[in-house]
Amino acid sequence: MKKLTLSVFLLTLLGFSTASQALTEPEAEDLADLTAVFVYLKNNCGYEQLPNAQIKRAIVFFAQQNRWDLSNYNDFNMQAMGEDSYEDLSGIAVAKPLKCQSLARESLSLLTYSN
């Protein structure tokens, strides 16, 4: 009986811990920022050939590496968050070649690991 009680208790704790690990707003903002980086690279830096499916895998890979639970991903307005991030990124007063080089250096490696 003690084993059954302990098992039920542990399963209950796991249920609560899973629920408490849902994607937070700062995490969703980080995903929107990463998405904006890839969109910026495609639209402004000559990386038009990057497949959207590969970018999506890279973003999911990033979330998995951070152990983020994406089950509530659709609860956030990711399109609006991504657009805001893209506007912020576009507004950074750095020469375009330097910005593109920095963004590519810091983010394109995710595409390799996500395959």
C-alpha cells in the first residue's frame, strides 16, 4: 500500500511540475526574437534560400535544448511578438553588413544542429 501511495504522490507531483513548466512569456519572447533573426537574415541579408521548415526545426531545437514546454505555444500571439522583434531588430543602428554578419554568426549554427 505504501508503494501505491508513493507512486500516486509522485505522479501527482509530476503532473504539477509539468503544468508549471509551460512556456512563459519571456521564453515566448525569446522564441519570437529568434524567429525575427531568421526572418531578418532572409529578408535583409541575402539568406533567402533558407527553408522555412529548417528554420522551424531550429527554433523547436532551441526550445528543446532549453527544456521549454511548447504545449501552450499557441496561447501567445507569436506573430505580433515576432513582428515587434523584427521591428526592434531592424531599428538597431548598426551598419547592415555588420548586423547581418553578427546575426548569421550567432544563429545559423542552430540550423546545423537541428537537422
